[in-house]
Amino acid sequence: MTDPDDGKQNGGPAGSFKAIRAASPLIGAGVQMAAAVILMFFVGRWLDAKFGTDPWLMITGIFFGVGGGLYAFVRTVSDVDNAEEKKSTKE
């Protein structure tokens, strides 16, 4: 029988903190992607108002935000996967 406070059980508090810590880079990457899209939306909207090109620069900004956010997300997922592979080969 294991002690519930030693973190070896899946349902214990230490197990949940470990799961949150493992998922935090992916959560951060998702937030970063959303922030990139929102930021580029507002930049495109501001440029549309300045140059009178409504809605083309806003749409272009959204595409750049999605592209940049997706690139950062894929890079983060790749880094997490590489770290997991290194961790599994050491064990």
C-alpha cells in the first residue's frame, strides 16, 4: 500500500500538480496562439482605418496571426515531444 502523499498515486494531489506542470507548455502555446491572432486582428483593423482598405489588412493580419501562432504552437509541441523522448530513453 502506498502513502497518498508521496505522489506515486495517480489521483493524489502531487499527481495532479505533475500533470498540470507537464501540460503547462501546451497551455501556454495555446494562449500564445490566441494572443497572436487577436493582436494581429487589431493591428490589421487599425491599419485599415488609417489607409481606408477595410477589411483587407484586417484579414491579412488574421492570417499572419494564425500562421505565426500555429508555427509557435507546433514548435512548442515538438520541443515537448523531444523532451519526452529523451526522458523515456534515459529510463
